Amino acid sequence: MTRKFKNNFSSGLNTVADQCGKKKQVFFALEVLAVTKSDTQTLVLGHIAYHHAKHGKFNSSASAVAKHLAYSINAVKNALRSLLEPLKDEKEPLLIETPNKSSYSRTLHLNVKHPLGYRLLQSYTQMLNKQQSSHTLRLYPVQLHLFDSKSRYDSRHQHKMLMLQALITSKIKAGKIASRNKRDTYQQSISQLANKLGWAYMTVKSLIETMLEVGLLSVVREKVRKVVKLIFSCIKPVKVKLSSKQQTHVSTSAPIERYRDPIT
């Protein structure tokens, strides 16, 4: 990556996110991502599931969802259209809609007849009540306020990056609680992360490169049995602005040689 490009990233760094404005987040489950195979549908469903668990239903507009998630309105409408239809080889959709007299808002519910919809509602309800059971899905908090794109129409790389960051930071926090030595790192290969998220190897590699450039995570490279493992650790996050031109540059950049995996 060129020095000029790095300087553009540096000039986009702002103050710490919590000092910049209101914290915005959405939760997602890997199980939903595996079924929908769409980060847009996964985050839209996560937003609706949270409100269903908290208020008994979701009653809002597509434009309000788009504003909260930093998606275009058309992206949200397309996601809702897919979620309201049964997935391939399934009889029940993940979402159901109740007729609403208002032309502005939509009333949506998780479909508890769908096994994943039922588990998702159970998981969000227990999260809100600060409970957890063996049937609870792991929900990862995506910190939407950490990143600020000038255009919602160029946000796919941004959202994927924040989802990956959510997964890694959650694993680091879980490691601190579970391990006796209070381990504050998370070790994975790019292939392992790609398999967890169902994304292409090169996509994950590009996302890691962006996270390093904008300062969301710290990474150390380690070779373990001919495979490159990346050791992730948290650093104090900042809110980042990335222009559409820079997003395109990042997503189409050449392979990152220092993270080549596996090594033969």
C-alpha cells in the first residue's frame, strides 16, 4: 500500500468513538450468516430481532433501518424481501409481516415456527435479561459507530470489516474470562476465519488489511506447523472516515504477502 494511501487513512482518523457521538450497534449470529449467506440480511435480521425481543414486535420503516445500519434503503428493502420468503428447501421464512395501516412503517416479527427464528428470539431475549443457556446462539456486537462512510451505497466492505472485528474482539474478551492466565489475544489463520464466516479467503485478507490501516486491531504473524497464524489483540478503537474511492482501492488491492496462508 502506498504512502499516499496510508496518509489518506491517517487524515481520516477522528477522536475516540465514544467521545464522537452516540454508540450504535447491531448484533449478529454466525448461524444466521451461514443460512442467509448475506451480511446485509444478517444485520437487518439482527436489528429486527433485537426490537422483537425487547418490544414484542418490530414497528418501523425501511428507511429508519437503513439509517441505523448505514445501508441504502434499497439494500434494506431487498434484504427484507428475501427474509420474508422461505429459504431454499424450507417451508417457513425467518420473518413474518403483520398488516399495518400506516404506509410509512412496517410491523415485523421473527417467525418462531422457523427453528432458527425461534432460537434467535430466545437468544436475544436471554441477552436482554442477562441470561444464557446451552441453547443460546452466540451474538456478536457490531460497533457501527466505529466507522463512518460518506456513502451508504459503498458500505459492503465496511460492514464485513466491522462483523469480522466483532467476532475477533468477542473471542478475545471470552479468552480473558475463560483462561487462567487472562489471555488477551486470539489466534486464528485467515482460512479459519474465512470458514467461520463463510467468506472468501481473499475477502478476509483484504478486511484484515483495512482493519490494520485504520487501527481497529493489532496483529502479530506466527508460523505454526507450516500454517501462518495471526495473533489478534485489541487496541483502543477510533472512529474512521473512509471515502468511496478508498473503499474501492482496499477491496481490489493485491494479495497481502505477509499474511499468506498456508505456507508450503
